[in-house]
Amino acid sequence: QLQASGGGLVQAGGSLRLSCAASGLTLSGYTVGWFRQAPGKERQFVALINWSGGRTAYADSVKGRFTISRDNAQDTVYLRMNSLKNEDTAVYYCAADGSRYISTRGGSYDYWGQGTQVTVSS
């Protein structure tokens, strides 16, 4: 029901913009989070944005480099990733949480996309 896209191969220091779109639900009513999972590692929270876009939160590791935003008219959420590092390499997932409280825990999210691979090379 969620489709993440925009991943790819980029050199360290480069930028990518990920997009999250939905089918079968309207994203504008949900908090949307981005999570990532690197090989052999646990899933990690990256960023979230509440339904209105008025509240955002970021993992410390991406603060100042990543920006989450949403366009409710297009029913899409974006993750702009700048100054990419090797350690940002992972599969990135977007997820939607219909509760009234924002959460960085993946278990709080009701719907998940299939993920998009981001690979940062030296």
C-alpha cells in the first residue's frame, strides 16, 4: 500500500530524494516515518513527519543532512538526503502511522512500503 522510490547509487557527499506514495489509503491523514535497514543490522528510525507537516523528528545520525517533507495535495512524503555517507547505505522504508501520537518506534506504524535501496560509495 506504500511505495518508496528514489533510491540508487550515489557517491559520498552526494544527494538523493526519496518519495513515498500510497495506494488504497490517503497519506495526508497519517504520520509518515522513514526507517532504514543495513545488511546484518536492525531496522533504524530515520525521520518522521506528522499529518500536517507541523512536526518532524530525526535520528541524531541524520540531523542537519536529511529533511523530511510532505505534499498533501500530491499525497506524497519526501526524504531529501544530502551529504550522504557510506554509513547511510541501507534499504529505506516508508511507513504510515494512523495514531494521534507520533512515534519513532517501527512497531507503532500500521502500513509499510517495500523499500528502496540506497547505496553510497566512497
